[in-house]
Amino acid sequence: MNIKYVNSMHQEVKLNAEPYKMLVSDILDHEWEPEEFGERILGFKKSICKKTVNVDVIKNSKESSRALSNKLVDFFERDVRRASPGKLYIGEYYLPCYIYSAAKTRWETDVVMSCELGIVTDYPFWCRERLFSFRADVGVQEGFLDYPYDYSYDYASPSNMRFLHNDHYYESDFKCIVYGPCENPRFMINEHIYEVRTLLYDNEYLAFDSRDKSLVKTDYQGNESVIFNSRNKEYDLFRKIPPGRNNVTWNLGFDFDIILFQERSEPKW
């Protein structure tokens, strides 16, 4: 598995390739906390979670194990000092977290140093991102029912319909990016409307995110403005996207992307 940590400044370090070699840890374990009322379980929740990662730091031809360990500390502490989490990746899944502690053994020889790294997260879910792009100039997707007999009709799709297949077992949070130029961009997923009442010029875009309920517009100079009150309040702009095959329709007057956040208690491995 490809295991790496990407800090909040988008710098990354691989933790299972020399000079860093990851060993046994508990990061693939998980636990839900039952919410109890008397003798009944009402549901489940997750709270702040702590894990450990064991990494051997191995001397190479250029640097000692101590120098390489110092680099790790500088790398992880950028996030702690900024109070901005990084991401621990296992394959295509990531866990937003901080690496906030380190306990070292075998450091005397300066050849191989063993480090037990402490991980803490306030959102203990592993996330895989799936990108779906919707472009006005792309033809209708295949997959409609077209009977080979002499029926007077086929089960054909409207020309402005596309599909979004959420191959997850549960509804997913998402981020949507709409690109200008357009006015009052609006699209539907199944029967639900997503609409923002604003004007976008060339090289401008807006983004809304169901995780933090944000709606931000970026102009052609890169300036950002919060336009939360510009959403169509008759509909939930942040409604999560159901699992399975979803119909997506719009007037083909703009392009947009949807990034699904598919979350699990463990990464698939």
C-alpha cells in the first residue's frame, strides 16, 4: 500500500519507503461509540480519536537517522503550529489528522531509529474523493433503453441528462464547482434542485461544500467572497448525494464538477 502524509502546506512524505519504513500500527482499527438512553441504544457516534504509527528512520548515504528524524518533526509540526490538519493517506483514502507526538528508541547508534508517532483526529473517517465532470459540449452518455424492435418509441434520455454513479453504501457529502460565464446556475440531481442566484463572468467560479455548508465565489483576479445568502433557500443546497445511479440535468449553459467524499471507518485495503 502507498502510505504517505500530506501536510497543510501540501508537502508530502512517504512513510513506507526508505528512509522511512512503516511497521505495525493500529490505524486500520476502528470503533463506534454507542449513544445510550437507559438500556437502549439510540445510535452511534465518533469522538476525538488517537492512533499510533510505528516508523523506522533509516540512515542513508546522505543523512543520518537523527537528521532524517529532525525533518519529520519540522514537517509534522507545521500543522500543529498552524492548527491546520494534514492528511494521512493509505492508497486512495485519507484521514484528516495531526501527528502530534513522537516517542523514540534505538537512537544511540544513529543508524536506525524507531519512532512511535501519535495521531489525533476530530473526524475519524477515511475519505475517498470521486470526481464527476459535467460539460455542456459532451454528448449524452450511453446506457439508455433502446429496443431493437419496431416500437414507436424508445426509453431515451433528454439531451441535457447525465449520470452520477455514487458507488458507495451510504449517501455522500460533496463539493460542487460551477464555472462561468453563467447566470443563476441551477441543476437537478434526481428531483432535487441545487441553485445559486448570482452572476459569473469569464474565468470566475463558485464552490459550495456540503461538509461545512460554505458557498464562496472567486472572481477573475482570485478574490473570494462569501455568497451564502445567494443560494435558493427553497431547496437545500447542501443535500447529500444518494448512493447508486443519480440523474443529473441542467440547461447546458455552464460547466461544473462534483467531487464526492465517500467515507468509511477504515480505508479499503
